[in-house]
Amino acid sequence: MHHILYASPGPTRALSRRLRCSKHLQPFFCSLFDLLRAAGAMCFLIGATGPGVTKTGEALIGSTSDDPYLFRTFVHAALPSGDCLGHVGTELVYATVLDLPRGSRRSRSTWFPLVPAAAIKDRSDLEPPFQVEPGEVGRGVNSAGLAFAIALAVERPKARTGVPEGRHEPVRFCDVSRRMMNECHTVDDALNLLQHIPAITPAFSVMLADAEGHLAQVEVGAYGTAVHERYSKENPGVAIAVNCYQSKELNGFNLPEAELHATQNNNGCRSSRGWDLVQEQMKQGKLLDVSTFRDILSDHEHRDRDPAENPLLKWWGYSICNHGTRKQDAYEADAAPWGTVSAEVLEPAKKLLHYNYGWACGEGAEFQDQLFQSHSWSHFASFRSPSAGEHTGRGGGRPVACTTVKGELLAEASQFLCTAF
């Protein structure tokens, strides 16, 4: 039996105080729980579309999902119900202690006590350290062919002076993403939704693509919404997003440690490496497709840089395929390393999610603090979004899990899986 646990409706006050005091995450503590509850928080995104850019001329989105190694993605599929479209996407959840590799060390100050494995193996009441919304999508494509992926934009805290009369509290992105997957058919639909919301939390760069070949990079957060790039079959192009604002409207609201030009963080080097790889592909006469996107998402340039020096998030690496580590023989949740826990390519024209558990390069863990990474796949598995009448089962409820937090394929995946596994 595979155990996937969700947090209770809110974190405890004691845990909140502990996390706010943790030095290596202080840049985020203006809204830590909002930031980390967001699916696929720290990421690299690439989008491309149009003749002469992609092999088919259709739009593609590629992404890495970078998180603490104990916080894992899994694939789920939601069946259409009523007016709601179906979708296939990734969801984030903390792995339970039952899934921990033997020998991993747990601090008493974290969410479960330090006790022998035999004493906890039957526990089912252990909770992750912060709230996660069940069913929340971080990357996905729906049955109309709208796809999206997100990368956290690390913005400056906005002073809380109360909500002026006639204004509203920021809308949670998890609610926005649910509406995008349920209701929106095109990039224009999604942009219309985003641009009519005054403020969204947490802040994100959102890569959007649709079955007609439209592509947009839009930024949303406490300071508003800005469309940074738009491309189509008639106007081909490539867009790359990392964990900061890039638009002229919003880039002044980045946290200083997150600025694209700040040489010590990993935003600039991952972004510039992405552009270099695109140019290399073009010089070799290779148009972009799922395979070339996989090559980009597997890249290790800057892997030799010390993750301890990253001011944006200590113990998070510098390469696109991110191998962050403290080089320890045990996982310390109080000072967790971050890295790529999965890689994805979204192909909206075919309504496909190509998913790779762990590192896209397929390597195993080098250090024991890189939990579960020895389970990394060496290939994509392709899942198709369910459409009305195509699948059996009851729609409108909890999405159907297709994989586990340990990278295992579940029997329920067979009705959505399009490739041999």
C-alpha cells in the first residue's frame, strides 16, 4: 500500500515560528507557507512554438520541478464532469515517513519524532510540515488543449496596510489554476482570467500554451499581472522563465537576491544556459521537440558550483537539471537540500504530459540526502488528458493518482498512459 498524506488545514503556530527563524529560507518568509504550498515552486521553464522553431510548428512547454527531495510530484488525471474539462497534471505532496529510505535522520524539531522505524511503520497520522491543497496542479494540460507550468517569482514583500475599501485580498493561485484547467480552452481564455484578478498569491511566472500553437509567458503576483512574451505559429519564438520577474512592468519588484543579473544566485546562470542550449540546437539544424527539450532539461552546466553559496535558497544547485545537496549521509529536514524532483514536457496539440520522475538525466543519487533520486527514470512516460466519454469512472471528484511519490506506476494509470513503461 502506498501512503500519500496531506497536511491538516493549516500549519501549527510552533512550526510557523521555527520556519520563520530558519536562516537559509529567510528571503521567503514574508509568505513562506504561500510560497511552499505552491506546486512546483522553484523551477526552470521553457516554451517554444511556430514553424522554424519547433519540429511540428506546434507549441511545447518544458519544465523542471525543483523542491526539497522529500516533497515529491506525482501524476494525476481528473475526469471531465459537467461543465468542467478533464486534465492530466502533476501534484506535489510530502512523502510520508513510510516512504523514507532506511537510515534517513529526522530531527525532533520537525514534524515527526525521532523514533525507531519499527515504532512508526504503522503510523498513519503523520502530517507534512505545511499545508498542501489536495488536487492542486503545478503543471498540466486539459482536454481542450490548454497547458500551463509555473515557476515561483520571488517578489519583495508588499506592506500589509489593510485592504482598501472596494479592493479584495489576493486570490490564491491554487484556485486560479483549478479554474484554468476546468474552464479555459485557449491561451487567450487563460490570459483573460489572469488579467481580471488584481492580485494573486503566491507570485509566479506562468507559461501558457494551447493546441492552436499560441504561447505566452505571463507574470502574476501581489503587484499585478504582466504579459512578458507572446508567440504563435504566425509569430514563432522561445520563452524562458526562472524564479524572478522579467517583465518591465514587474521586474522592479523582485527580491534583490532573486534578480536575474545577480551573479551569486542560480536564476541568471540557468536562464542564460537555457538560451545557449536553444541556440546550439538551432545552429545544428535541430528544431525543438520533446527529445530536444529533454536534453535541455537534463543539462548539468554549473553543476560544480557549491549549492551552499546560493543566496536565493541555500543547498539548491545551479544547473538546469538540479542536483542540489549538502553532501551528507542523511536528510536533515531543517536544512533540506533542494533539487529537480521531476521534469515535464507538455504537448497541448496532443493533450499530452510527458513526465520524468526525478532527474531527467536519469542518474541516481550521489549523496544520501538526495532522497528518492536513485529512483529517477531515464525516460518520459506520456499521459493523455482524459476527455468526455473516453474513460470510465466518476468525474468531478478527487483526481486519479497515476504514479506514486516513489516513482512507481499505479494500475489506474493504464487508461491514460500512451507509451510503454
